[in-house]
Amino acid sequence: MGCSSCSTGKDGQPKGCKNNGTCGTDGCNKLTVFDWLSNMSLPNGEKPFDCVEVRFKNSRKEFFRNSENLSLSIGDIVATQATSGHDVGMVTLTGELVRVQMKKKKEDYNSPELPKIYRKASQKDIDIWQKCRDREEEIKKRAREIAIVLKLQMKISDVEFQGDGSKATFYYTAEERVDFRQLIKDMAKAFGIRIEMRQIGYRQEAQRLGGIGSCGRELCCSTWLTDFRSVSTSAARYQQLSLNPQKLAGQCGKLKCCLNYELDVYLDALKDFPGQDTKLFTEKGMAFCQKVDIFKASLWFSYKDEPANWHVLSKDQVLEVLEKNKKREKVASLEEYAVDNVQEVEKVFENVVGQDSLTRFDTPKKRRSNRNNKKKKRSNYKKRPTKNA
């Protein structure tokens, strides 16, 4: 996603918004909702919906009531109600779509406890807000140093200032429960602000920080993925992936969310396939299933006494053998069925491109003898004329 004002600068950040894609039109953020009702006028006598959606740093969004009947549009910077003081955020959605979003997130728009919007942010509010945002990296580094001195088993991953600069929320990750009472006292004394600690999961940490995945693209959770679904190792088993934790885990240390993307396709395809625990009875012996390939509609089997020797069979051939086994009939051997598939298997490993051997650089080059050069130098020395001549 991108807006018309975004262009890449020297430091790799967009010029239009100068805040990693969070531009004034809000067209670069992953939580952007397209207002397809913006060009439609309300019926006669119908009042506009008095709630708006406001986005703060990263993925935090909240709903506020426009009790002052301000003329707000997407991209406006507003001062909103907070527990103490006020906060500053950007309006991301107005009108009837806010009602739909509140229903989706199970928010009661008739609740009297819904926070309010005070006013449109003045230039002074924006200056204080930007000044606090610039201090976040420095304060995060200092807070990590204090936590190391106190020997706390936690990682402070992000800091978010309130719009008026009176409060800062520290997001941290920890495997066990952490007693950070002394940490709060030290940070409040060092920074002179109110401190709030909020624990998040490792996936939420990757979502807030972002990064590049093993596929070479930006992390899904930081660009477009808004909900985290549970991922189990069975998703890798159904897709015939090796259970290697270094390859299956993402930057958050958990299983990659992309393992669920194609899982439904594999499950639908495997409905017509024999199970992974299928056994074929032949006169040569019992055969076990070793591998399933849904794209080629083929299965690999090996005998119980020869586990290293695999025979490839098509799905129809396996079903035919199973049908005979149900009738208490045994086929002669797997080789009779696999003979038709041998040529196809060999084509997979055939070098059709005509490349050279990959080991051509392994053999060291032989050094040429310098005897011929020495003989030439001697002959040239003998032919040189002397001074007396």
C-alpha cells in the first residue's frame, strides 16, 4: 500500500510522511480501512455518526466520541481524552463505517464511558507530540541499561509516549513473571514522567518492530496481518516439510504464520489420497508409505526389509492395490506398477540445461613448468653482443 505523497529518500524512508509509511492521508498503514461511503451524502434528516476511529503509534487504534461536533476527516490530528491529561492521534475513519468497525470489535457505541475528542490538535500540541516521539529511542536505550543493572530477565522492546508527554508506556517481553517495582522507581526518577509497564507476546513484539523474513519480504504481521492464529507442527507434517525448528520458526521464535496459508489446499487434496500410514501387501513383502506428493499425484513406498529402496506409484495404482488387498489378494510386487513411472523419475534428475559439473572447481590447477622460460632467457643472454665487439 502507498499514497501519492510517498517517495523513497536517501535514508530509505518515505519522503511524504517521514515516519515509515504513516503519511497524512494514511494510505500506507496496514490498518487502513477504505472509506467507500465518503462520496455519498446522508439522507435528509439523518445525522452523521458521532464516533470516529483514531490511530496512535504502531497498531493501537481506539474509538472516540465526537461530542463537540467537530468537522473531522481522515488524516486530521486530534487531541483525545486519556486517563490523565490528553493524547494525540490521527483520525483514520469517520462516518457509518465506524459503526461497522465497532460492531466487529464488539465495542458499544452507546456506552457513556466512551472517551471523547477534545479538539483538533494545535501546532503547540503537535510540537510537543513530535518532541516526545523523538525522545523514545533514547529513553528505550536508557531503560534497557537500568534493567540490566537490576538483573531483570526481561526485554524492553518499545516505548510509546502520551501526546502531552506526561506518561510513557514501556512494552516488554519476558518468559517468566518479573518484579519491576524497583525498575519503575528508577525510571520515574531518571525520566521525570509517569511509567506504565505492559507485557506483550513475542509475536506482538515482531509486529511492532518489523523486519525482513526468510522469504526476503517484510514480515506479514507488520505489513498486513492483523490477527494471529495458532500454528501447530501438524501444518508442517501435512505439507511434507522437514521438522527443522530453525527453518520453521520466524523472527519471533514461534512457528511461521505462513504455514497456515496453503494448509487448506493440502487438506482438500489429501482427502482423495490414501493415508500416510497405508500398507500394501505383496508377495514380495509388506510395503510402507514413505512420502506423498499431491502435485504429481504420486506416492513413494518401500519394503519392510528394504527401507532405503523407494518405489514411486501413482495415486490410482495405490488405490488399485488397496482394492485387491481388501479382497485378500496380493499383487506380485511393487516393481510391476513402478516400471511405468521410472522414466518420469529419471527426468527430474536429468541435466537438461547442459551445465558443467559442479565439482569442476574442486580439482586444483596444475602449475606449469618454468623450464621453457629459463631456456629462453639463457638463449637471449648468449646472443647479446659484447662491448669489445
